[in-house]
Amino acid sequence: MASDHPLVLSLDAGGSNFVFSALRDAVPAVAPQRRAVAITDLEACLAGIHDGFAAMRDAAGAEPDAISFAFPGPANYSEGVIFPLANITAFDRPVALGPMLEDAFGVPVYINNDGDLFALGEAYGGLLPEINAALALRGSARRYHTLIGLTLGTGLGCGVYADDRLLRGDNDAAAEIWSIVDHLRPGEPVEESVSIRGLRRRYAEEAGVRLEDAPQPREMYALLREGTRTQRDAASHAFKQYYMSLTEVIRTCIALFDGVVVLGGGIAGSAAYFLPAIEKNLNAAFPLAGGGSIQRLESTVYNLSDPARREAFLQQNSAELQVPGSGRTVRYAAEKRTGLAVATGDTSEIIMRGAYHFAADRLRARA
């Protein structure tokens, strides 16, 4: 590696406007550039991606050490091969995008999905170090090592940072939670509800308007406070249905991966409105057939975006217990705890931070 502070070129591929960056120490070394890239013609799209990275290299005035960025899937990310895509129709066949860029720039190229890099960004410079630093400040020996990142926008993205590394799976398809069945609409993938199109569809159904006339999420959120009675009711219904489906996604993620959860993406801005209800639902119990009940999750979930709940989460959680047949005592965690929060930074910047750290880690391993 040329430096302990590598220069990494990155990309946020959204719609037809791609944002290119050059990062050093996980922050932009120069101003990012937004460039229009053709998304319906493969040759033009690949040329646009190449030219965007070349422009950032020239703007930084130095050769990059690596290229690392998020790109839609499905893909064989570890091989740099992108499969046919629904939202970037230029990719109508498998394309070796990573190897193409390696040939053009002569540096390693790392491609991941946005959910993975969002989780990695939060694990390196967001929720995970924040709560561990807060625990250390209180003299607690407890540390968290697993983080689940969920991106809420056009679709539902998920990434898992488990035991101090990104979980990618044997087929580069770990944590693809979007495809589980929606408990509110059996037979449909949950992404059909936990997405912008799902939110707008629920509004249209409740308000009795055409789907194309349904407001966008930001407009819908404003209607909760400023709309007519019909608009308020429809917006409230749509968001409640959205977050009911999302709650089961979060519950599944915690049960599978046992980590703190952080929400990002365009719709996450409305999450604070619903987090108390989500927290209550996550901590609910199952009734048992023979009577009584059992908690649906082993861990108690704390809404870390609420200062009081965050403080309760950070409080001392150990108790003393006598060892049977001995006068010796041990301390143990009296309550299993996990946290749920909304990302405090810009999601695109968090993803690029994750892309930088992914590349920096790989470069260190190669040195």
C-alpha cells in the first residue's frame, strides 16, 4: 500500500445521477462530483462510470490506491460481476464491472451492496463505536460487536457487521432480508411493503386515490401534521402499516444476528415518530398454549434515539451470583440488551465511509 492513508475512489449509484468521490481517512479529499450517467445503454453507462472515476482521480491530483463503492444487485460482489438489474437496465446481462475498472486504473476494485457498506460505515464511525465509548465512559466492561444496518428507501437494504467483520455469506448474499414474506400480506416479499412504492400504495388504498397521485414519503410525512383529515388519516395508516412490517423485519434480524440495529435511508427520517411503538412491539411476549407467556426476543430492545431509554440501556447491567457448592461469587449480565436507533448522519456519506474502510482493510491485509 502506498500510504497508511490510502486514497480511495468511491461512487453512490442512485438513479441516473451518480455521485463520485475521492476519500482519504474516510472523508472526501476533494468535493464530490454528481454526474449524469446513461442507465439504458451498457456501453455508455460503463463509459460514464469510468469517466466519473477518472475525473475524481484528476481532481485529487494523485493515483488512487483502490476503488470501492456500492452498486445495486444481484451481483457476485467478490468477483466484481454485476447481474442483470431492474433499475439500471443497461445491465441486461452479467457484466464484469470490477475487472473492467481494475484493468483501466490498475488498482484493486471492491464492490458491495449499499446495505453492507451502510452497516460497515456505522460499525466504524457511527452507532457501534458511539455506544461502546459511552459504556467505557461509565466504567462498564460490556462492549457490542455486532451491528445490523437497514436502509429504508426505494427498497429495503440490509447489512450485518458480526464479530468485528462484515458478513458476506458464501454467495455474497448474506442478510438479503428483503425477500422474506410480509406477515401483513402473505405471499408478497416484505420489500413490497417496506419501500417507497409500498408506502405510497398503502396511502393510495386508504385515501382512495390513484397510485401515481399518492405523495412521496417526505410529502406524506408533512401531511401527518398539515394535511386534511383524510390526508392525515391516510398518511398515518400508510406509515403504521409500513412500520408494522418493518418491525417484523427488525425482530427477525435481531433473532438471527443478535446485534444492535440502526436505520438509515430516506424514510428513516420518519422513524422517530414510530420508534416507541416499534420498541414496545419488539419487547412483546408470545402467549403460550398452556397458559402464561414468553418474550418474543431473548434480548430487551431499547430505543437509543430516546435519551431516557438510551441512558437506561447504558446503565450498569451486572449482578452478583453465588456459585453452587462454593462460597465464591461471580458477576453476570442480568438482562440481555440490544439497541435500536436512527442513523444521525447522511446515509450516502455513511455508505461511502463504509466503502473506504472496506478498501482500507483489504489493502492492509495485502501489504
